[in-house]
Amino acid sequence: MVRVTTSDIAQGLRNREFILHYQPKASLVTDRIVGAEALARWQRPDGTMLPPATFIEVAEHSGLIKELTMQLLSTLVHDLVGKHLEEGLHFSLNVTARDLEDALVTRAILDAVLQYGLSPTTLELEITETQALQGGASMLWNVQELADVGVGLAMDDYGIGYSSMDTLSQWPFTTIKLDKGIIGRMLDSAKNATIVRSSIRLGHELGLTVVAEGVETPEQHDFLVEAGCKVAQGYLISRPLPLDQFDLFRRDNGKRRGMPIGLVHMAIVDHIQWRRQMVSYVIQRAALPADSPLRQMDGYPAMGVTKCALGAWYVGDGRYFADTPMYQAIDAPHRALHEAGARLIERVRAGAALADMMPLLYECKQASATLIRLLEDLEDEGLAALYAAPPDYSTPPA
Ligand code: C2E
Ligand code: CA
Ligand code: CA
């Protein structure tokens, strides 16, 4: 590997030799490009192009990383401005603990976004857990400030850190990026597959976007679709591309096959959890004296037909299946379920005994059984369609 020195980097910064390549991220739900990760490249005057592995660490140790990050940020903003980007596209930049520890850097990030009229939600910062753990208290403070205005935050290389749960709970992450090593191994054993599936489920329950990195084969793609992963990045979709090629790629959208079938499975599990929470709430409260103030407290699942996770899916990603009879049949039992649930909450609050609430609980159960059967039928049909559709992975390798 080429050895570069601090003064080489300083010189490169003065000459603005660092550029960004963009690796597209594809939605596994809609097939569309939903953004890109910006990756640094060093374009040397002699015509060679150096990968980040040759200079990021040196920049970090020499203290030049902040300058590099700020320069790349300004490049990113310039690359994006005036592009008529579609709503909802996200562009991410990799940052280090040193960057986020410095309020000047995070200020510069905010200023750049605001000055050029970019929506803050267009920008996402990627940081590895190891980096997140290195930073002091000031870092969390700075990050929170960015999160408050809507800048996204992705935990990079998820799955190879050591206390992801703790970091996840303390930081305002909006995305987790499953590490490419884990994605590369997930089809090698049932254990690895389970780890990926449960990580996707965890992200789903925490309301985070889960991005799978390093997706290289159609088999990996299909596994992720089935597991309910929403976004994929990797050579299968495209290598990192220079800006002009990325623009072309973005316009020539929708070549891959998407099928939000894994999300049907998520909806089934969400619904089962909803029903269990309702039943558990009723049984626990019914055991209390009729006049217990605890009976008035919350503890029941999300009410409202579009507020629960199944309902959010129904009016959101689930609309993909809007033309199927199963989808259309879901509405009625779902409404019946919520009506029975609302009546149960009323009865609990009014001090009813469990025996008096059994008919309503039974109604819930019946509506739920109908719902699950419909969702399972939808899932089976979707799976059949996923594996019957001829794949088109015609992206030419760069
Ligand atoms: P990363 O953030 O995990 O970025 C993903 C790396 O995986 C990229 O390498 C990308 O080209 C590569 N990759 C993408 N798809 C596939 C695939 O399907 N298979 C395989 N085997 N690899 C794939 P790259 O561009 O060489 O970047 C390496 C690392 O350098 C990045 O890892 C990131 O940690 C760091 N880096 C890149 N740009 C920046 C930057 O602007 N700032 C900072 N601080 N770090 C950067
Ligand atoms: Ca990254
Ligand atoms: Ca990564």
C-alpha cells in the first residue's frame, strides 16, 4: 500500500485533491435509489487515485482529519446543490470521533446545510460504534444538536462492536448499517442468518432504518428482502461512482427487483406483539381492585387503526399489495380488533372483572386470527412472486 505522510495530506488539502465517490443505496421495498454513501478518494496530481485506507488513519493521527472532513462536507454540499434531488434522498458522509467532538465542525455542518438551502434530513453522518465510544461528553452534545435539526445519524459497521445496545440507546441514531462482513457470512450458517434477521427486527422495533452493506449476490439480496431489510448497498447494486456516473445511475432507476415481502412478516410479528400487550394489559389490570387508580394508567398498545405498527404498515409500505384481495380484506378485521380493544380499555377503567371482559377478549382473538391468516396468505403469495420473477442484475461492474 502507498505510504503517505502528514505533509502529503496537508499539500493535498491545499490543492483540494480529495474528492467523493458515491455508492448508491437501493430501497428493497420500492426498488428505487434512496441515496448514497459518499466515500473519499484522493486524486493525486500524477493521475493515481488513492483509496481511503491509505490516508484516513494518517489524517486522524495527525489531526488533519477535521480539515479533511470539512473540505469533504463542502464538496458534498456543492455536489448536491442544484441537483433537483427527489424528496427523501439521503446522502451520508463518514465522520470520526475527532470531528464530532469539535463544536466548530458540527457548527460547520449545520451552516453548510443551511447556507445552501439543503434540507438537513438529506444529510446523514456515519460513525462506527468504536468511534462513538471514543468521544467525550461534548460529542454526544454536538450530535444531539445535529439530530435536533433533522440531520441523520447512522451507526456504521453494526454488529462488530461490543456494546452496540448501550450505544444505540444513548445516541440519537436514525439508521444502523449492518457490517459487510456479517452480510457476507449470513448465508454460511443458520446462526449467522439468525443474527442478521434479529438485527433487522431490532432496528424495526426501534424505528431505525436498517441498511445492509456489502450486498454482492442475488441470494443475499433475496434473503434480506425476506428478512424485512429496507435498504441495501453493495457491489450488486453498484460500486462507488464518480458524481457524473452516479447521476446517470440515479436517473436510470429501478432495475433491481424489490418486493417488500419481509415487511409482511414484520407486520405479522408486530400484530402478535400488539395483541399480547392488549391481553396482558387486560389480565393484569383486571386482577386489581375495581377502584385501583392503577386501572386508569396507560399500558395498552398503540390505539388507532393507523397508529399501531400493523396500521402504519397498512397505509405505508403495505400499499404495495393494495391490488390484492388479501390486502383489501385486512381492513375490516383490523378495525374490529381496534374497536374491541377500545371497549376493553373502557371496561378496565370502569372496574370490570375479567369474566365480564372475556367476550370482548374473544372478539379480539377472532379478529386477530383472521388478520394473521390474511397476512400469511399475502406473505406466501409474495414469496412465490419473489422467486418466480426473473432477476435483472444488469448493473455493469465499474
Ligand atoms: P465504510 O464506511 O464501511 O465504507 C464501505 C466500504 O466498503 C467502502 O470502501 C466501499 O467501497 C466498500 N464496499 C461497498 N460495497 C461493497 C461490497 O459489496 N463488497 C465489498 N467487499 N466492499 C464494498 P472504501 O471506499 O475503500 O472505504 C473504506 C473505509 O474508509 C470506509 O468504510 C470508511 O470507514 C473510510 N472512509 C471512506 N471515506 C471516508 C471519509 O470521507 N471520512 C472518513 N472519516 N472515513 C472514510
Ligand atoms: Ca460508512
Ligand atoms: Ca461500513
